[in-house]
Amino acid sequence: MVEKQRLKISVLGTGYLGATHAACMAELGFDVIGLDVDQAKVDSLSAGRVPFYEPGLEEVLKRNLASGRLRFTTDYAEVSAFADVHFICVGTPQQATSNAADLTYVDAVVETLAPYLTRPTVVIGKSTVPVGTASRVMARLHGTAPAGQEVSVGWSPEFLREGFGVEDTLNPNRIVLGTSSERAEAVMREVSARQIAAGIPFLVTDLQTAELVKVSANAFLATKISFINAMAEVCEAAGADVIQLAAALSHDDRIGGKFLGPGLGFGGGCLPKDIRAFMARADELGVEPALSFLREVDAINQRRRARTIDIARGLIGGNFAGRTVGVLGAAFKPNSDDIRDSPALDVAATISSLGAKVMVYDPEALENARAAHPDLTFAHSMLEAVRDADVVLLLTEWAEFRDADPDELAKVVSQTKIVDGRNALDPEHWRGHGWIYRALGRP
């Protein structure tokens, strides 16, 4: 009996999503080719170097390059000749002049790939896009690709958490596919066979619903984060403790405790731009009032940054001019070097603009932070960052900062004052070691 040949996969775009998806598809045993228009990125990945920080990804990359199952190119002709299924994994950032998503990279991939699709094939989008994009992509491919209607299209949004990208790709909590094509569904079931066999739900919807699943999930998570941060504002005014409040709420299984951590709020390359793009698309569809609440979700999130600055300013007498501020954290979250819309860097830059000498340290994001904010000063260790500080701000909850020894920090700071922007520390422990401790939403 002749063994059925395994699918050959292409991944179009090798940023965070694409590089992770390509390496993990090879890890699952598929032959994979990743494409990017950036030759430097292709060269880096081909050499086994991941151009961003993601725990475990470099090991997976190197292992599959060595096995021969994974390679990278800039050549669309090579990709189209090789692959049975193409995954679109390019970025969809916020437009520079509006809240809407910028689909330049999605459109560029479709326009460039289409002329090479001369045989029946499957194209699956994974990029986060406004609802209606997949139908437009399908129409464009059917109208311009030589294979025409033989190009089957689906949309299968990703649900990766930065810092857990490898695990979330190999073992997702669900797989969603939007399609009207039996061929696209069959191919995705083959790609996902190991996960399906492990009991991971495989949900098939129409194209529009699949697109909405991703943005709806992000809108819900953003709303939950901003809800508890709104309660933090109330707690501060009322003298209550938002941590105790969140703990009590979490015991209600209708609410749960995940994403109920009060603090500096969300950032990164997904939640902020996705909720704004969702609002913009709702406006285009004539249902803007349905998502008007997301404006306040966004506003609450931004207010937490200003409140953190106010607390720090109050601790040092009401004026940052001439003061030294130690900032722990630059990435928008731990286990990542992503600084896109980072609350930590936003706070640091604002305090610097108010006249303080700001010293920033992050275990992984220093290079990116320095490129984005050359006006700030960066340290190479936690102790260096807080040396002579009048106030310390913990703004990204890396384990290194959560586990910091208050006595060691006390030896180098000017004043033992700390603002815990992530509610990551034990207040009684730090106060017991002589620190003045403040946090968002706590007495």
C-alpha cells in the first residue's frame, strides 16, 4: 500500500505569527516553507535565529531546519510550486490616520500570490482582519488566479498569547475555520489531525463568523481587564482593596479569575489595535452604537497609565523635575520583547518628559525599547536601574521583579518608595522591609 503523501505547507509572512506557525507546523511533521519579502528576516530564520523573543521557539526552529522539514524564501514562484496549502500570516496594524486596520500586507500577499496559483490549491488566512475581508480575498483570488474557482479559501484566526506561542500553536484551546469549501475544510482537518485526535474542538463556521470570533474574543478580554481597572478607580476613591474584590469575584464561575488582574492595563500589538479596528468596522457596517462601549474600555485602559504617573508623582512631593525614577519593565507583558503600545514605556517616556531622570531595565526588550525611545536611559540590570532612585516603578511583571529582594534594592535606592503598577508584589512583605508601597486600586 502506498502511503498518502503529507500536505506541503507555505506560511506567508514570518513575523511573530508566521514564524511561530511555520516552525510549529514543521514540528507537527509537515514540510513547510516560510516566505517573507524581508531578505534579512529570511536570512536570520534560515540561520536558526528568531528575530524576536518567544520562549522555546528558537529550539523548535533549529530542530526543524536541521530535519529538512523547514526552510525560508522570498520567492513566490518557489512557494506556489511547493505548497498544497498557503497560510496568510501577515500583520494588520492600525492605520496611521484612523482606528481602522491597515490591510496593506494582506492585500499585497493576495495580489502577489494570485498569478502563481495555476493549480487547485487552498489558501487559509490566519491574520486578524475586519469582518468581510475573507470574502473580499476569496473574490479577488477567484477573479485573478489562473486556477480561478479551484482556489479554495478559508479563514482560521490565531489565538496565540505572546510568551506561550509555541504551546498555543501546538495545543490550542480550539480551532476555528470559516469556509464554504469542502476542500478547505478537509485540508484544515488534515493539518489539525493531531489536535483533533487529542480532543481539541474543531469548529467550522462561515467566513464572517470566523473573522468575528477573533475580534470578539479580544474585545471581551479587553472589556474584562478594563472592568476590573474601573473597579480599581472606585476602590481608590472608596478606600477599598481591588485585589480582595477581584478574588471574591473570581469565585463566581460565571465571572472567573482570568484577566481579572487589576493594574496598568493592556498593551501590545493585538488588544489595543484590534478593539479600535472593531469599532471602525462596526461604524462602516452602520452598527457603531453596538460597540460604543469599547471606547470607554479603551479610555479606562489609558487612564491607568496616567494614574500610575500621578501616584509616583505624589510619592516624591508632586514634581518629577530633577528626580531619579527607576522603571522595571519595558515590554508590554512578561516573557516577550514586544514593546508595541507598551504601557510601561508610555509611562517611562511621559515621566521623562516631565523632567525626571528615568532609568529603564527589562530582561528582553531593551534593544527594541532603545530603538523606539532613544531619549530614555537604559540599564543592564535591575539594581542598576534603581540605583539612586527617588521612586521605583514596577511596570512589567517579570518573575525577576516579582521575586526581587526588597533589602537588596534598599541598599542602592535613594528613597525606599515603590509603585507596583501590576499588583505583582506582596505589600506587607515590602512594607515590612521599610518600603512605602503603593499600587493601583489598593489602600
